[in-house]
Amino acid sequence: MSQPTSASLSNPASAPAGQRWPLLGAASWLVAPVLLAVAVAATQASPAVGRILVGNAGISVGVLACAVLGLLLSMGGRVRRERWPWVGVVGAIISAAPLLLFLAGMLLRL
């Protein structure tokens, strides 16, 4: 078995099949819907938790967590040298959108 060279490591076409698909990059697209689904499920399970989540503190923590998780998944995709890096970058931008909307709402008093 031959040892990998620097040329074979930098060429994604020579990587084994299935190793460098943008799994973390694609997961960064799903952060906002998954966190929203978890918040809805927690609200349905307990009305007391729902009051906390709907409050200003709950929303601010949720949108910040969404942005941070999207960024971490995007960075993880870059560390793994996934095939299409733009998938993770766009996913991080989409994950930061709730935070941007929250900040715009605070500034404009919406």
C-alpha cells in the first residue's frame, strides 16, 4: 500500500469515495429549523418552559446559539476539507440570519 503524498492530499478527486462530502456544511443549513423544532416541542411539553422560551432572554439565547452552531459546523467542514466549501459558508450565513433579524428588531423597536 502506498503512502499518501502531499499532491494526493490536496486533490479531492483522489480521496476515497464518501470521505469528503459536505456533511458538516449541509448540517449548518439545518441548525435554525432544528432549534426551532426543539423549542416548539419543549413549549408543547411544558407551558412554563414555553413562557421562558418566548421571553426576550429565551429568544436571544436561541438566536445566538443558532449563529454559533452554524459557524462551528461551517468551520468543521473547512477543517475536514469538504468538497464544496461554499455549502458551509452559506449555511453559516443562513444560521446567522435569525440573529440579524433579532438585532434589527431591537434597533428598530419592532
